Amino acid sequence: MKVLLLNGSPKANGNTAVALHEMVDIFNKEGIETEVIHVGNKDIRGCVACGQCSKLGHCVFNDLVNEVATKFAEADGLVVGSPVYYASANATLVALLTRLFYSTPFDKTMKVGAAVVAARRGGLSATFDELNKFFTISGMPVASSQYWNSIHGLALGEAKEDLEGLQTMRTLARNMTFLMKSIALGKEKFGLPETEQRIATNFIR
């Protein structure tokens, strides 16, 4: 099994990375393959609503989004980590996720998602909620921990001193591993849930 982890911080070895690598250590102990991709320092534009992805099967802008898409398609789980900016995720990460989730045609149902957020003090739960919405609109179960998936720190690496935050990350990784393995067994025994043809409505009359 494989988990793809996206580091949405501009700092490759900042506090978001501390949280993600705490999870990676547990995944590795559990026999889960991992790959961490540094997203936050890349030049990634937002979606321009051109609609070309519906024809091409991938985003028309051939950048990191399409590279991540291939890896996401093969993964059993996705962890998205971000620092908090004005009670929101890093805009670069949000641009990538928006295009990634919209442009990819593969079925994301039952891939397990987890959001991880890092901040000096506040805005964590708002950012956590923002990131989880990408999972829950896509049929992806969301892994939980013993607390909201957050860690505190300001200076580089300071999150290593947040013992509760680190424990939250370890618990999250163990719970995510259990969920992915349980889903794999469920698929084998029961298959995926029945799906209906999509109904799309709006409220314009």
C-alpha cells in the first residue's frame, strides 16, 4: 500500500514537514510505502475554468499538478499538509488541489484522505476544515486522530517541541493505516458501494 504526502509549506523542512515526517515514520513501521512531494515553493497557477481537462483527461497546464495526479491515482491514501495563512491554507497548495481534484478523471472513492495543519497559534481548525472538503466531495473517507490534525510552532522545527501535536500525528498515521487496510479487505470481500448516475442540480429557474 502507498500513501502520498503533499507538503504545502514553502519551507521544505519547516513545521509542516515535522508533522508529515512524524507520520512517515509510523507508515514505514506499518509497511506502508510513502512519498513526500514538496508543493509549497512551486509556481502553480489556479484553475482558469477552460474545461480542457474533460477532453484531455488531465489539466491543460502541464506542471506539477499532472505529475501529482499520476501518483495520486496509484496511491491508497493522500495526506495534505499546510501552514496556516490568515486562517486558510497556503494559496499555492489550494491552487494545486483545486486543479488536481477537478482535472483527474479517475475514481477517488475509498482512497483515504487526511489533512494536517501547522501554525503558531490560531486558524488551525478553519484550515483543517478547508482541506477536508477536497476529500469529502470525492467519496474519500477522512482519517481522524485523537485531536484535530494540527501542530504548533513558529520558528523552523519548533513543532518538534509540541509533544501532543506529534502524538496526534502518530495516532493519525496508525488510524489511517488501519482504515486503508480495512478498506482493502472490504473491497476484496464486498466490493465498492453501489453508485448511482450523478444528478447535478442548480437553483436557477
